[in-house]
Amino acid sequence: MRYHYQIDHHHQKSFIKRTSLFLIFVVICILIFVGYAYIDRMNESSSNTEEKTTSNESDGYFASAVSIIRSPYFQFQANKSWSQATSDSSNSKFVYRSLRGSLIERELTIYVNDSPNLSVTRVLPVNTKSTSELLPQTVSDHCGKLFPTKQQSIQSITMDRVTFNCQGDSTAYTVLAGLIGGNTQISLTRPDGQKANYTIYYSDVTATPSASQLNEIISTFQAR
């Protein structure tokens, strides 16, 4: 009997020891998992923290995505790919380009108190807001669709209630902003009460051109 008791007691001690080691292992695994989850949550929280805005005037726009572009006559918001081409700009002509590396993808030219003779394939109808801002609508289809046959010359047409020069035979994605019920010379009131005329020309040479960035620019455009 004593011999069996010693064997059972030995087995019991071994069982308790194995069980204790297993429980310790489980606790260590739980602690590691909890610690990893905590660190991961902290990293995610840190990555989602809002960055400081570019200025007091750009509340709600993060420095990593959007900047305010200003001239003496206007300002607008655009993503960080846009910058002014100063060598191609003048006192009445302001040229901006969106670059991918050194490649030009989009170009925006704003003429102030000038009357350039421009032709495009599309028009962006706009209304004015508070006499100094713009409300963009939807960019039109290719203006050449209005002609029964392919046109080899530039024609003055009215499309979406805007009069502009249409280059019907061009395949380029070019757009002029135009005032609904008027033309592409848009009159806005500056803060000093004086009026200025703005002509806004846009082109997109990417493989899949669109007006999304033009709409974003126009919707934040303000006379200065």
C-alpha cells in the first residue's frame, strides 16, 4: 500500500507541476497578446492624428493634402502637386501646373483683366456666389458633338448656356470656365469693391483626364 501511495503521490506532483507550467505559459501568452494589441492600438491612434493646417484660413484641410495658392487677384485651394510656373506667368497671366515627378499632368492658367482668344473642347458652367466666389456645375461633353459633321475650324457656340470658342476637331481635354448666361469672361468683385475679369483655362494630359481637380479648385476660388 505504501508503494502505491508513493507512486500516486509522485504522479500527482508531476501533474500539478505540468499544470502549473501550462498555466504560466498561457498567462505569458495572454500578456504578450494584450501588450501587442495595446502597442498596435497606440500606433494606429498616432497615425490617425490630424496634422496641423497650413494656416488659420485653411481650417479643415490638412497640410499633407491641400494648400492655399494665392495671387494679388485671387486665391484657391489645390492639392500639393500644384505649384506656380513663375517663368511662364506675368502680372495678368498666372500659370499653375500639377506635376508627377517632373511630368506635367495638368495645367491651369488664369488671366486677369485680359481677353485671350482661347478655344477648348469643353466648358465648365459656373454661377457666382456673393459676387466674389464661384459655384461650379458639371463639365460639358465634347463640344464637337453639337456639330453634324466634323469641324475643321474653331467656332463660337453656346453650350450649357455658356458662349465660348469650340475646337470641334481636337481630342485634347481642355476646359474654360464660363458664366451661365454669359461667356468665359467672368467678372468678380474684389475685397476693395473693384471688379476684375477672370478667364480660367484648364487642361489635363493624363491617360484618363477628368475635371475633378478643376471642380475642387473652382469651388474654392475667391477674388482678392
